[in-house]
Amino acid sequence: MSKEDSKKALKELGAKIVHQVKKGNNPEIVFPLRNLSNIIYDKKSKTLKLGTKTGTRSFFNVAHSKKFLQTVEVASVIKDKLLDSGKHSSLRDVFYMVKRTIPGTKVNLVDEQVESDKAIEDLEVMTGLSREDMHVEANKNGSVAGKVVIEDRGDTIDWSKMGSGGWSIPSNVEELKFKKVEAKYVLYMEKAATWNRLNEDRYWQKHDAIILASQGQTTRGIRRLLQRLYEEYNLPIYVLADSDVYGAYIYSVIKYGSIALSHASDRLTIPSVKYVGVTMDDVEKYDLKKHLIKLDEKDYARIKQVSEYEWFKDNKDWQRQFKMMKELKGKVEIQALSSKDLSFISEVYLPNKIKNKEFLD
Amino acid sequence: MSKEDSKKALKELGAKIVHQVKKGNNPEIVFPLRNLSNIIYDKKSKTLKLGTKTGTRSFFNVAHSKKFLQTVEVASVIKDKLLDSGKHSSLRDVFYMVKRTIPGTKVNLVDEQVESDKAIEDLEVMTGLSREDMHVEANKNGSVAGKVVIEDRGDTIDWSKMGSGGWSIPSNVEELKFKKVEAKYVLYMEKAATWNRLNEDRYWQKHDAIILASQGQTTRGIRRLLQRLYEEYNLPIYVLADSDVYGAYIYSVIKYGSIALSHASDRLTIPSVKYVGVTMDDVEKYDLKKHLIKLDEKDYARIKQVSEYEWFKDNKDWQRQFKMMKELKGKVEIQALSSKDLSFISEVYLPNKIKNKEFLD
């Protein structure tokens, strides 16, 4: 969505409230509820979505008035300070920009960041704008390499000429333009060390792949970048993670969405994404048994929880994986493949898996 | 140090052991101790250093033999698998490459990564090689922008043409070559969101600065990059962090070194680095009192601990900061400056502080 469209959406919200005030009505805002009771796993689109339940927040209601004010103030700060100036900011910055004492009282408009965060999420569901559309950015993390040329803020950036570092993936990838995309698929991995290995082996060059990694969680910037590469270039997306319940969860967030961001599923999920490894089947196939790391209580509890999620419940492949984890009482890291040879992952493991389409869905 | 020098150092270590074996002696390796009793704060160089105490590890000693084997095996893996092939790997990869069962026994050469990590540290102090010299890489994190052109792995990379993302700082910056460095100083900040702000405001362009950030801890790659920019181009290095004890510690690690890496102080510390902010004095000066975040028990305990470190003990400026934190019972984040204006930090705060040389040492 363009900056002008975003401004328009926020202005309309404001105009509606002004209209109510002028008519002498109690000003109110209506928004879809975002609690668990209204989060639905949509089997058809295979994503987590918001249901149809709505809530109302009205000004002349002691229980609502502060949240009403917070929402309106955040909308105003976003329009005036971010969209009008063309600047971007973090959630934390928005919090500080909104934080002030209401004149004539000792009450702060917001005391904790969670309040302005919630207001931003409410604005997302009310207006259909994404956080990125409103110029509010998430954490930045991760690197990318591949035969891709982009244009971003007036610079032409060639992802195949980034040396050992790669291009640092920004928080917001909405405005970057793809100029050239020469790739057969995109490989996202959860570990920067694995990315280093593949980059040093020039995997992206030999296999016409785009390689991306974060360290730890998949940022919104990375999820949107993956989605744009899938939607605009129809590239298959493959995920490479540890063979444990945390790897499964990382994969599921990219594929189905997350509870916290269920209202943004359309913009963030990629239902066609495939899981390339590491799997519990690899333990036997590649003789990794001695590299199994023993599961602890926390692992077992998390396996139980994740395997019962609606989006995993009927997935036979993944249920088999969870079962094998419990039977073998262990998990396997990507790096365990280095025990065979440092470049085994880039020369044997990944090319074979991808050639033979050995994926989990 | 060149790859050939690194190989030579490891080969010499091996040759010494072979010589002892041939002479019929008990093979042994001697190395400086790395426990706290041998870590010294050198007031002259203002860095943490290793003392002169040494330990010995001999093969025919039940308490030593496993560690002896681990050290020799890690040295061999580094020479054969990394230096000979020119490849780089993470600590975790080295662990998996070394992990095997000793033939004829049920004993694993290593069971936990900490064992191979320690062996690598021992090799560092024994040979004078750095981990980077041995091609073992730390975590990768962080972005950089500025009027700098480098050459890395055959690519020419212009840090002024990296759009909104920046160049992703690699784990190992030993081999990159500076081609053009047009900068008056280097600004390192602990938060990626602040970097986003300064990059969007093109701070690096307007002020001839190089801006670097990680998210959280300062990686070895960043510390070495800062040090190279200081040593090779004589650029002042300024640190921007939250006004709390954690910000003070981040600064102190860059300036004085850390206990864990005291043996690498020469390669990693920059005694001339200055702290530009945020400080407790800013609270009054910039009217940030209402943005103070209340200290908790953990903060107080950490202030006590850090303020008693030898390298902070006699530092009046920092003792004053710690005192003010306790008096005001609070800490202030960099982002609190956004309450004035989103670009206050890049248009007013930093230019003024740097122009007036308002630094903490």
C-alpha cells in the first residue's frame, strides 16, 4: 500500500470520530477481537486467521476511554510524525512519542510499551494497514545473498557482490524493488553459521538459490521478503532448521502464521513453503545417531504442546517426526552434518534433498 | 596473520610433541593459565591481560590425558579441515568435527562443546594465533554504513550504497581490505533500531561518520572491525548505549576487554574509545526525568558488581554515573530521546555532543 493510501486510511478513521462528535454521539471505534477465542485455523487457506467477532471502544465509558484515547493518539502520531515526514520508527520509539501526561491530570497516556503496541495492532486490524504500511518497524536481523539485484532508497544493490557478509536485511522490505532475480528457489535457515558455510561455498551461485538467515527468530522483514519472492517470482521457499520442536515451530510460523500476528496472516504466511531438513529420518540415513542431543523435560512439554496445535494435529509427516523425537529421546542440530565433512551440507545433503524433493509439508 | 603463518604455528606445536615422543619423554604442552587468578587489569595499557602463570598438560597423567588429546585433535582438525582447505567454521562445527569415539573404548573425545571451545582458547594462548587466524568464527550480527569502500572475497562493496539494510557485518573481518575510508569518526550503537534511525536520516553522509550496530552483544567481528578502523585509519570510536549498567558494561568490553577473552585483549580492545551517551546527566539536560525506568533488584546488584570492577573503580566519571543511577533510582534508554522528536538524536543530540566533546572516558 502506498504512503498516501495509508494516510487516507488513518484520516478516514479520524473523520469518522469527528463525525460522531459533531452529531453529539458517543464516539466509538469498532475492531475485530484478537483474543484466542477469535483466532481460527482456516483449513482451506491453511493459515491462522481472525474470526468475525468484534469489540467496541467508546469514549464515554470509564472502562474504554483510556484505550480509546491511546488508539486515537497513536493513529495521530503515526500520521503526523511518521507518514507525513516519510520517516520510519520502532515500536519503542512510538511508545516514547505517545508517552505524555494528559493535561490537567496526573495520568500518563501510556505507561508501558504494551499499551502503544496494542493500539498499533488495533489500528492494523481496523484499517487493514500493516505495521510496515504505518512505518512502524520490527527488529532487524539477518543476511541474504544470491543472484539478485534490487533498488532500495536510490541505491542499486547486487546480492551476488556482498563478500563474506551479505546484505543486511532491513526491518521493512515494502519499498525495495527487485531489478533482477535469477534463482530457482529460496533457502531460509535458522542459523547464521549455516549461512556462512553456504555463502563461503558459494552455494547460491552454484545452485541458483537465494540464501537467507537470521539468528534465532524469523523477523517480520525476513517473512515479508520470503513472501514477496514467492508471490512476485513464484519461487519455492525451503526452510532449513534443527530437527527439534523449535525448528518445527519456526517452520510453522512461516507456513501458517503465528497466534500473535494472526491478523497479518495474509501478508506474512506462505502456505506453499516446504521443510527441507534436518529431519529425524536423517538420523538413520546419515548415521547421526551419536550426535543426538538428549531431550529434557522442557523439550517433551513443548513437543506435546506443538503437536497438538490444530495446524500440526492432522499432519501425518510431522506427527511422525514428533513421535521419532520421543522414541529416539533426542534432537539433532544442523551442524551435526559437519561431523561428516564441513561442506557435506552444501555439496551433498541439500542438493540431494532438493533434487529428490525430499520435503516435509 | 597469514594462513601460512597460522599453519606454521600449529605445525610447530605438533612437531614439539613428536620430538618429545621420539625422545621417549612424556609429551606435554605448556600454556598460560586462564583462570581469574591469572587475569590482570594492566593499568598502563588499560586492558585486561593474562598474567605469567602457566599450566602443563601431559599425556601420561590420568587427570590430563583427555584434555591433552582434545587439544591435539582440535589443532589437527583446524590445520587439516580449515586452514588447508581455506574454509571457515563456527565453534559448534569444530565440536562436531572433533566429536568421535576413541577407537577400542567407549569414551568420546569430547562430549560437550565447552571442551572443544576450551581447547581452541588454549591453542590461542599457546600459539598467539587468534580464533580468526585459525578460521574459527564467532556469531555474526550487525550492520554498517558509511563512505567506505572495501574489498572482500573478490567483491568491491560500497558501504554508502546499501539502501535501508546496510552491509551485514561478517564473523571474520581479518581478510577484508579497505579501499577508501572517508570518515571523521566511527559511531557504534547497541541497538539496531537506533542504527535504522541514523541510516534513514543519512547521518553517516552528513557527518562523515561510519555507523555500526549489533542487536545486543558486541560480536567479535564488530570489535575487530572497530579496532581495525582505529588502528589503520586512526579514527576515533564513540559508543552510544542506554544509560544503564548494561550500557556501561558494553562500553567497558570494547575499551578494556572482557574476562573471558582477556588473552585476546591486544587484538580486541580499543583503550582510546569514548562513551558519547546516553548518560545520567542527559536526564536533566534534556528533560528526560519522566522517561526514567525504575531500577529493580537485579539492576542494583549489577551496578554494585560493575562499579567495583578494577577498571571502573578509580574512574570518577563512571562512579558518578553509577551514583546518579542509584539516586534517581532509574535508567534511561536511547529511544527516550524520541520523545522530543524522532530525529532529535541525529539532528541535535549526537552532533552537539560530538562537537562539544562531551564524552565519558
